[in-house]
Amino acid sequence: MRELFKIILIQVLTLEARMILWKYDPKVIAVTGSMGKTTTKDAIFAALHGHVSIRKSEKSYNSEIGVPLAIIGCESAWGNVVGWLRNIAHGLRLLILKEEYPGWLVVEVGADRPGDIRRIAVWLHPDVAVITAIPAVPPHVEFFTSTDHIAREKRSLINHMKHEGLPAPGSSRQAGRVIVNGDDERTLAIQRDYRGISHTFGFGEHNELKASHDEITYEGGHPVGVQYRINVDGASIPVFMRGALGKPRIYAGLAALAVAKVVGLDLISAASSLAAWDPPPGRMRILPGKHGSIILDDTYNSSPDAVVAALETLKSVAHAKKRIAVLGDMLELGRFSTEAHRRIGELVPKYAGELITIGFRAKMMASSAMEKKMKGEKIQSYDQGECEKVGTELAARLKPGYIVLVKGSQAMRTERVVKELLADSLQPSEVLVRQDAEWMKDQ
């Protein structure tokens, strides 16, 4: 019965969303990729908000239900039937009455299984499509035949771009715009196949929007964010982004400014808007920990490339007296799982002085780290479900200057580790991921 209700709900919400798009005709920016979708979507919203009328999809809602909800302007009602009926009623009100509606929408479009993006793209028809990155071993690869299969799934968004799109530079014609990470070979391949107008961003010299001079910003010896310069059209614009670290965050900022450029905004003004943006929870967020420690909270999800990026960031933070990596299982990797976990373990000694693993897969990281001469007393392994224990035991020995990276796949619930490590002045419900009532039931 519940499955039947879900099927009917998806059909009704999708129909309402399609009719709302037809009635109000907003410009649609769709973000896809296998890393950094939510951060990029939020960065785009931050850069454009205050300059254009815009709405974003909430949190990581990127499914057949999440995208229609963003268009209708409602949040998930989870298991509340009355709440879903209210959402449907809100959609009907938008269709029946002439309500105020944003001129722009930025939505996240994800794929857990083959066909997920195509089913949305066939009716969404975005004006602008942003593709973040498709690493060699992306999340959810277990459910696809190969990484190239995932890339084809992402490409299906491009195949259904709106033909008229946005005004083309130096021309009266209009066209859909594709914006891709120019440092990623798979997104570049998608760009080359696209016959319309496209743009690239990244650190490489070949990119239209190129980042340079990136570094961590400190206040009182503590990291507070990242700063870099964006080089475009002969100008070099300084950008500061507070609250989180890592190159993935810089990529999100670059994507946001690429969208701002396409929209026709002043990039200096858009960059200033990014400086006021609070990063989403669980995405390499800097949080004060107990006893003067610093927590790098990257607990939203995990995959091999994302873990490597997080470890590189951990190593790059200056003034650290000890660097501790708390790593949970990387799930849904299929046949790549064993090799991926062992490879991460081999890298850990290069970036961290201590390793704590959670889950039976992550134990392979521990064994590989020892093979790379990391001392046994610097490694601890815990079972899945022991996140609170990890947190309380680690919190008891934190000191000023300790920096702790915490990362794991969503189902590992490693945010529970961070909860135990947080400084007493912080409320977990305000800074951590997965603090909704439905998630908290699973305690």
C-alpha cells in the first residue's frame, strides 16, 4: 500500500511540477554529477540570490520526488500523509491562482539507479546544466555496469536541454548552456559531445574560469575558510568563502560564478555574495571541537576521490599538533570496494598521524595503513553502530591544536561521531547533517 501511494504521489507531484513550469516559465539551472552537487547548488543560489528572483531545492532533495517539490516550493513530508496532501494542495493553488513565483530555479538532479536522471530530464528541460565531477569510482557505481554508464546517465540531462535557453553572446538567438568541470576528463567528454554553447571551470589553464592562488584563511591561528582568485576575461577577482575547506568547495564557487557569468551578473558582486554564504552541513565544514580542537565535518557521504580530497585538506591545515582521520565505510562501490578501501589505507599515513576506522570495510584501510608502516598504536578500528563510542572516547583525549577529519558514507551515520566531539557551545541540530525528525528516529 505504501509503495502504491508513493507511485501515485510521484505522478501527481510531477504533473503539478510540469504544469507549474509551463505556467510560470522560470529559467531552470540543473546541477548533476557524482561529487559536490548540493554544495554547488547552494553556491549557485548564494551567488545569484539578491541579484535575481531565485529558489533552490532544499538539502539534497534530487530525486523524482525532490525535484518536483523544489518546483512546487514545498519540503518533504516524509511519512506524513496529511503533509503530502498539503503539498499537493499547494501545487494546485499555484496552478489555479496567479501567485508570485521566482524567475529562476536551481535544482539538484541525482541518480542512484540507471534511468533516474532521464526520467526527470525529459520533462525538466533545463536552461542551464552544471556537471560537477564524475570520478573513476563514483558513489552508487554498484548499481551501474561501469563508470562510463554513470557518465551516460549524467549526459541524459544534457540531451534534454531547453533549445531556446539563454541569449547567446553577440547574437539574437538563444541556446541552452552547459557548464562543466574542465579538470574532469569525463565531464569534458560530455562537453565535447554537446553542440550548443558550453563553458568550463577549474584550475587548469585551459578553463574559461580558472582558479589560482588558493589558500586557507586563518583567524587567531584557526582555519576559517578558503580564499582564491578567479581569472576570467582578462580580470582576476578575489574570492573568500567562509566556514569550510577543500578544493571541492572552490570548485563549487567556480561553478557558481560561471553560472553568474552566463546569467549576466557582475562577477565581483556575485563573488561578494559567496563570502556571506554558510556551507551546508556535513560538507568539509569547520566546527570548533572540545578542548580547543578543530573538527572537519565531511560526514554527508563518502567515495574514494572525496576521501582523498578530504585527507589532502586535513594535511594542508597549518599549526596542527595532531591530525586524526576518522573514516567510515565507503558504500555502494560494488566490485571496486576492496581495492578502494585498501588504497585509502595506503594513503592515510601520508596525511594523518592517527587513523580511526568504523565498519568492516574500513578495517581494510587500517590493515593497509599498517602495511605502509603506520604504527599499530596509531590505529583503532570500531564496528558499524559504534559512532557514539568513537566520539566519546576520542573527545576525552582531544587537546588544543588537534584537527579531526570525520567522513563516511551516509548509512554509516558518522555525524554521530561529530556530535560527541563538538564544543559545548554548539547545538548539533543547528550544525550537523541528518538532524530531521525522520533521521533522528533511527537512533
